[in-house]
Amino acid sequence: MTDTIRAFIAIELPPDVKQELGRIGQSLALQMPPRLVRWVQPGNMHLTLRFLGDAARSGFGLAVAQLPSLGQQLDELAAHHAPFSLQLGRLGCFPNAKRPRVIWVGIAGAEALLRTLKQDLDERLTPLGWAAEDKPFSAHLTIGRVNDGRLPATLNWDIPVNPLPFTVNAIHLIESRLTPKGPLYTVRHTAVLRRS
């Protein structure tokens, strides 16, 4: 067991939402050459709230010794938030459609509650060594990452997204191990939202 792990805090998605995201990715993939985009497997999709680092790449990850204190902070955070509903939004990309690097589906619904949860999370992480992020939170579900090269100019971005609803009733601390076949995720802690 290593002293640090690659980890993130996220909201899990129900199977029907993952299936819809996979359908959208497949609709886009059929319009372009293979291997131009690294598509996220639907089973690996989630709504990331905070990436906690990758020691192998950045020299800073989540120390295994911090797991108990981080789990406690997540439990205390969850006790102050009631479950809420979100839904799938529109298709988009970062930084722009002319030279996209990340293809995503946005989030709609109780976005204000999501932003409040994220803000509270960041405040609880600061004393544990994670400074506030330097860019504003933009809730999205990544479906693909563009490799070097331009996407076809004829690409149809006008793919309808079924605005499937889902309930946020927990947040998860997830360990991510990178393998040649893709990331392997292990839930290390679950904090259930329970404010009445």
C-alpha cells in the first residue's frame, strides 16, 4: 500500500443517466475518425466535486493517513445538506467548439444547492491542505477528452439530451488507480446527505 493515493470526491450517477451519456458519446463518435477522442466508459462517469491530486504527476495526492479525518469532514458536511435533484443539461465543450479539449454534458435543476454543497466542501478541505480552486466551479459530466487534432468541421453538436433527473443523496470519496485498460475506481468513503 502506498502512502498517497490518487483520489477525488464525486456524486455517483444512476444507470439510466450513465446510459444516456453513453448514447450521446456514441452519437458523436460515429461522426469522427476513431481514436480522435478518448471516450469515458459510461460505467466510470460521475459528477466530480473535487480532485484531490495525483502524487505521481503533481507530487501531491491524498495521504492514506488522512482518510479518517477526511471521512469525518465529509460526514459532517453531509449532515448539513438535504438530498436534492439535478438533471442532465445541454451538450458542450471546453474551452470552445472550435478547439475543444473536453466534451461534456451540463447539469440543470437545483444548481444553487449543488454550488452551496461544493462551496462547503471546499471550505472543509482547506484546513486539510487543499487550497480553494483558482477557477469557478462549472458542474459538468465529462463524456470525452479530445486527443491532439481537430474535430471534423461537419460535426453535429445538436444532439438532443434527455433531461433525465437524478437525486443527490450522498457524496463519495473515490480512489482512482490508472491502468492500461483505463481507471479503476474504489469507493473509500460514502457520506449520506441527511439534513431534515
